[in-house]
Amino acid sequence: MVVAQQPRDNDPGGQKEDFGKSSPVGLLMLVLLLASVFLLVRSMNKKLKKLPASFDAPGAGNAAEAKEPVNAGASVIAAGKAAAKAAKAGKKAGGDPAAPAAEAPKQD
């Protein structure tokens, strides 16, 4: 059994003379982290400056293709919707669900 003691008048409440002061190790860690972030940003800027302005092949395609942007995501989504419709229609018609779905129409 431990008997509780009354706090003394000069008791700082568990805070010793070093409470609230940063140590030299903390300062060193802060300086190292800031230096590493600076070097990483500088390296990334060098890499980004080496990238080309555009990833399109120079002179590839004709003028009609250059005017219209390529949207591969929309065509994939459209193909998936068309395949789902074909599968649903095949199910309603009593077709074989294991049969391959009709190909999606090509978009230009």
C-alpha cells in the first residue's frame, strides 16, 4: 500500500529545470529535415525542366486528328456499357449467359 503525500510548496508539478526547452538533437533533426526537403525540391525541378512540353509525337496524324482530343476513357466506358446492354438483352431473350457478348460499336 502506498500512502499519498501532500505536495510541497517548492514542487514544480513534475516539471524539472529542462521542461519546455528544446535540445540540440531536436535542432539538428529540424535542420536535416529542412535540408532534405530543399534538396528534394531542387532535384524535382531539374527533372521537370527536362520533360518535353507535350508527349505527342511530332508530325504524327493529320490535321483532323490534331483538332479533336483523344479521350480513351470515354471509349472504354462506352464499350463497357454496350457490352452490358448486350448481355442484358441476351438474358431477356433467353440466350446463353455464358455466350460472348456482342462487340461494342466503334466510335470515331
